Amino acid sequence: MPFEYGKVISFEDQMEISIRGTQHILDLLDKHQIKATFFSTVVFAQNATDIINRIINSGHELASHGYYHSNFEVEHLRTSKIELEKISQKSVIGYRMARMMPVDELEIAKAGYLYNSSINPTYLPGRYNNLHKPRTYFKEAGVWQIPSSVSPILRFPLFWLSFHNLPLKIYTWLAKITYKKDKYLNLYFHPWEFTDLTDKERFGFPNYVSKNSGKQMIERMDAFIGKLKRENYSFCTISNFVEKL
């Protein structure tokens, strides 16, 4: 993302920040004894084999986020799946397009995926308009579509930016009413959110991106998961969820 704000960040820095952030996430998941799905590019997996091994050995799911994050070709759907399976020695059945951009469902099916989680069924200026898409899971071209969760009626997105900027009590309330209506939640975050992003000279982020990053993000996520756990909400990987559909 720094490139989008006119900053330059080396590949080494990108990897270091992403690896450290993923370690924080895994530590939180270990603490609360819950499982999650990690969408990884091949480039990340190739350069972070230790963290990929930790993901797999901890019982989490590895899914494809493409071969590269900044470059997409249709053939990457299949080649990313093959390479991630080679690295992890596990079957890869899920896909999420970088930046939640549109992707051909027939090509997803041809590449061998069972589910696609690339839809944020809301409107974000300059990013996408998916108000015509179903809010909840549906099947298309033989592939399960697992949209990111948005609130009922208004379709307020419960994505990472909302988590950073809303008071945690309000975000948690929105998550609960969405779960009550839909019977599930599909929330997504990035490893780099768990790094302090407030250095404008280094990252160039506006306040709504850098707010509650780093230590604050770790604390908020810990509190969020902890509250849901205490109220007996269950957690699982997306593949586990799809198996029950």
C-alpha cells in the first residue's frame, strides 16, 4: 500500500513487516485456540517458508491470494494453487483475488478451487460497487462464493478499515447483529496492520489507514476475539465452513 501513497518500500521491508505481523496473528490465534484461513501469494510463501510451516503445523488453512499481489494473469489461478500446495504439502481449495477485484468464476472452477472469497458486497468509492451481489454465500459456476461480511440492510462493510476506525464496542455490535442475521461472519485483515503505520514519512498513510495499527491492533483483536469467545461464538477456517454447506 505505500506505493499507492507515493512511497517506496523495499521488498525486504515488505517481507519483514508481513512476517512479523503474521507472527502476531498466529500468537493471538494460539492464545485463543482458534483456527483461521490465511490467503497467501506464492511470492510471500516462497520467501517465508518458516511462517507457512507454522500456519500449517498450527492447523490453520492456507489458501491462494494469487502468484503476485500486484500482477494477475489468468494462468496464475492454477499455478499459484500448484505452487502453494508444493510448499505447504496441503491441498489448497480457496482463492481470494488481490484487492478483492473481480475474477472469472469459470476460470476459478477450471483452476480447481472449491470456493472463492473475493467479493465485498458493498460500495466503496473508487474501489468497487457490489451492491447487486448477494450479501451471503451462494454458488456460481460450481464454486462457492463466500463474500466478506457486511451488515444487514445498509451493507456497512465489516472489513479491516472499519475495525481500525470504529469504536470497538460499535464494531462488535455490528458483527453480532450480522452474525445473528446471517449465521456466520467472514472478516479479513492483513499482517501489516499489526505494525505501527503512523510514520507518514515512511508509509505515507492517512490517519484512517494508520489508526489503531501496531500494538493497538494487537490489543483490539485480542479483546474482540476474547469477547466473542466468552460469549460462546465458534471459529473455523473457511474450508471447514464450506464443508458444512
